[in-house]
Amino acid sequence: MTANRAVTLDRAALRRQMPDDLFELPLFATLCKALLLIAVSAALLWGVAAAASILALAPLGAALGVTVFALAAIGHESGHLTASRNRFVNDLVGALTMSLVFMPARGWKVYHDVHHRHTGVLGIDTDAQYTVAQYVSLSPGKRRAMRWVCENEFLFWPLGALIIAGINWSYSLDIALRPEAYARRVRVWNRVDMVVASAAFAGAVAFAIHVGPIAFLFGLALPYAIGGVIGAATFTTNHRNLPPLTREESARATRLFHLNTRTLTFPRWFPGAYFTSYVPWQIEHHLFPTIAGAKLARVSPWVRRHAEERGVALEYVNYFRCAKDVSRTRFAWGADGRLHAFADIDRLLAAGVEPQRMPGYEKETSVVGRRDLRDLFGLR
């Protein structure tokens, strides 16, 4: 494989080679999957309310965590308009999945679309890591705190669902407060999403009051924490600790996305793809975001052969191994298209190197449209 970063996949040529049925979207299959998961979640929640012992509550809560994340992951498909070829059904799926677990689906779509347009672009990609310029601009105390948060990121994974919910709500409120910036359909369905998410949250509060703190812990708090961990292992790992694009490459971000994207694989015996709604097939998904998730595994052999023919290196890695590898983030993104270890930056700063002369530094690096745990700690 060549190491030439300028070599790209030829999306149009690959599309001509692939069978048309790979691009056909389902009609009701994803909706049926969502309804099945909702029914299973309701049964598990009833089991939590009726259970009399911790031994029974723990597995029920853990199973609920899986279904909570599975619903949110289906919302990701709705955001890409791949949940159904019928637009109404597709939007309905978003409301019945991601919005139902307190995360307005339209807010997610606005947030996530930025990532797809600017994958690997410093200061813009909503899945970006800290940049060298951002890191060296912090005071020494904030640098230590931010580095500790990043290097121990796995400790905050249980909060992941809450963080995403907050992000989704912030973008949904933006849609509501700036209607002139969004299409009518987006505004209408955003109101539906906010109503569903609010009603679901009110129902959760009523559930907590009715069943008491123990059932609330295992019926809502534990599942949300488990869903957050699965979400971090599924979404964060797709791009984390991969090099960013340079400023020159950023103009071709949709063609050079593979430099900052990996596909995660599961053992054949493990049904992980079903419960993550095929999100881990990220190389294939970024290449063809309008293909239904359930077909991405069939797309993969075509993509791999095409990449090999063009000499483009792609990264495929085991889901669980990757989650372990990226659970501690030790690097900042550099404007030179490289990863720079926090330890190396701190060493250079301690040696008296000026921030502007730091490898990977670029003054123009800025943060737009990114909101996550680091904002909560004032580390932006």
C-alpha cells in the first residue's frame, strides 16, 4: 500500500461497479426493528418495576442499556434518511428512537451533518480532538486538567448519553430559535422530536416517583450509563486518534475522509452490528452515507478491492480492541496533519519553546459547533 495521502477512492467509479440493490432502501424494516426494540424495552422496564432483588435488577438494567443505545443508533440512520425510502416513515423512525430516549433526532442530524461534511478538519469536525493550538492556548492548570480528562476519557463514558442528549437539545433549540435558517420540514419534525423527548423524560420522572429510587437506578440511570459506554465505544472509536487533515486537504475532506476514519469489526459469532445499527462500518458509511446500514457489510468487499486497486490504505480493526486503545486519548491534532502527544507538547513548553513555534500549531485553528464534556469543565 502506498503512503501517499493524496490518493483517494473513486466514488463514482466504484458506484458503477456495485449492484443497484445495495442502494435500495427499506420501507418498513427499520421501523419494525424500532418497534420491536421499544416493546423489548417496555418489557424490561416492567421487569425492573416488578423485580424484588438486585440479582434480578442488574441483568434487566444491563439489557435495557443495550436497547437504549440500539434505539439511539437507529436514530442515526434516520438522520441519514436511510431508515426508509418513504420520507415520512424515515422521520417517524427518528422520533420513535433517538427522540424517545430523550435525544431530539433533528438536533442530532444538524450536529452530525457537520461531521460528514468536514471529517478530520481542525476546528470544524464535530468529532474532532483537541488541536495543538487549543492546547497550548490554555493556562498550565487548565492544560493539566484537560490532559487528565482526555487521558482518562473512559471514566466519563458512562456520561456519554447525557452529553449527547445535551448536544442534541442544544441544536434542537437552535432550530427552534432560528427558524429562518432551517427548512420547514426540519422545523416541523424538530417540534415533534422535542415533544417526544420531553414526554419521554416526563414519563421517566413519573416512573421514578412511582417505583422508587432502586427501580429508578436500575431502570433508567444504569441503562443510560451503559448506553453511554456503548455509544462511546461505537461512535468515538471510529475517528479518535487518527491524524487530521491539513489545511490543503481540508478542501477535499469528503474525498480524503479515509485518512481520519476506520471501520470496526465484530467476531462472526457476535451480533454487535445489529445492536449498533451497523454504525461501526464507518469507511463504507462515509463513502456511501445514503446506503442503509444493514447493507454496509455487503458493501465492504467492494470497497476493499477498490482501495487495493488504487493503493489506498484503509484501517479495519476489532471493535473491542479499538475501544480499549482509544479509551485514553493522549494526542492533539496538528495543523500539519499529524498527531502530537500531549507529553511531547508539555516537554517543549517546559523547555521554553513558544506556543506559536510548536509543531502542528496554526493560529487560525478555531472551534465551531462542538459541544462536549470539555466545555462543561471550561477546557475549550
